Amino acid sequence: MKRTLPTTLDPSGSAAREIADLWWLMVGLGGIAFVVVVVALVVGLRRRPTEESDHRPSAGGRWLIGGGVVMPAVLITIVLIATIVSMRAVSSAPSDDAVRIDVVGHQWWWEVRYPDEQVVTANEVHIPAGRDVVLELRSADVIHSFWVPALAGKMDLLPERTNTLVIDADRPGRYEGVCAEFCGIQHANMQLVVVAHDEVEFAAWLDDQRRTAAVPTDDLAARGEEVFVSAGCAGCHRIGGSDGADAEPETIGPDLTHVAGRESLAAGALDNTFSNLRDWILDPHAIKDGVLMPAAELDPDELDALAAYLGGLR
Ligand code: CUA
């Protein structure tokens, strides 16, 4: 799928701006130190020792103390102070109107829950722009790391404790992210996107997500709903409001209530198109080797029906 390379140098959130400012300060000071050292080196190389300089070791001593002790001490002190200021700013308490979202890392996808809204989705974190968002991060298996460079720094997702990361986006938009901690062979296919909406759009999105799943409108999709249950998909995936698949399983695979409305499948491995959905169900390991989901043992008619059903779940 088409992704732009996420960058820390185009910040769109408060925490990311702090980090980018600190980076530019370090680049600037490092640049100054580099220039001073290069100039001193060139001057030293071009100067021929004279009788006079040979008898004046104090000049060299001044360079050593100035360039080797004073300059590094001053620069490192400036960076230390700036770092402490940035760390305090980045870890400041969220505002009272913050939205809480629980994010659970899985090999290799993101479970995203809105505990106050009874909304569950995957691999997409929808937030209101201009408001603090408190992410409660944990892992269902190994260590992952949540990183959306345009919005904030990295934060690990651990199996045995919850880490909190506060993010905010200045304006509506799409902000791409990745898992930033090697977590197995499909670590690279553990992508996510944060979608920031204005308040009205965000409320509408929540309303939409709270709906139960779309009821099949044709025979093929209705057959697909039966296949979903009979083939065992419902053992790992929930579809809110669907006959036989509404029970909340221990979360193994993503909630599929609105799967067709998401931009990607398999945490960014595939664009969310009908043919990709069909290919994915047919043999997920051919696309993302090592995933928990087994290949479907379905005849082609059943596969078409299942894909038609899931493809209608907007
Ligand atoms: Cu999850 Cu890398």
C-alpha cells in the first residue's frame, strides 16, 4: 500500500514538536562544534612550527582546554538543560477533556479500544484533532513499541504493565506509524495509522463504529455470514450484532464489525480491496508468513461468499 515515510522532522503534535526542536538544537550545536574543530584542524595543519611557537606551549594548552573541556562542557550543559525541559513538557499531565484509548499490541497488529464508547477497531486510531488523547498501551504477547513520528515519541507496549502515552494532533489528517520494537518476523508488517478528525467528524465516526455490523443485503453475503461461523472464523474474530459471531472471544484476531471501512488489511500489509481480502483469507501465510490465522479450507464458492460478506461490513 502507498505509505509516505513517517518523519520526526514534520511535527504535527505538541510532543513531536518538542522532540523536533530538541533535535534541531542538537544538530545546530553539533554543527558549531564540528566547524570549530575543522577550522582548528586546518589552521593547525597549515601552520609551520616557528622558533617562537615552539617556546610557547601555553597557546596550545589554551586550545586544548578551550576546545577539549570548555566547549564540550558548555554544549553538553545546554543540551542537558534543553533535554530536561523537553522531557518535562512531553510528560505533562493530559487535559481534563482528554479521550482515553486502550491500545494492545499483538503479533502483528494493533487492537484499539475506546473503553468509554464500547468501540473496538484495529490498526487505526481515530482521534479528535486539537484534544489530548491518553493512550493506555500494553501487549498481549511480546514487547512492541507504538511510534507515530509526526505526533510523539516512542512508547513500549509490555505484556505485564500498562504504559501511558499522551498524544495530540494539531489538525485533522492522517499520521502514519509503525511498531518500533522488533517483535518477530512480521514486525515490519505491524503498521498503524492515526486519523485525526475535527470534533463533529470524530463524534460521527464513533457513532458509526458503535453500530452493529451491516446485515447482508444479498444471498451471497448471507451465505458468507454462515460460512464465517461454520468455518470457525468466529473462534477468533468478533462481528458485533452478527448471529453466531457476536460473542466477545478472548481477543485473538481483530474485531471485524466494520472491517470493510478500514484502509488496510493485515496491519498495513495489503490495501483493503475485495481481491486482497479474498487472497488474505485463502492463504494469509503467503502474504504475511507466521501469522496466527490459518489458511481457510473453503471451496471457491464459500470463499467468494465469505469475502462478499466481510467486504460489506462498513
Ligand atoms: Cu510489534 Cu514490532
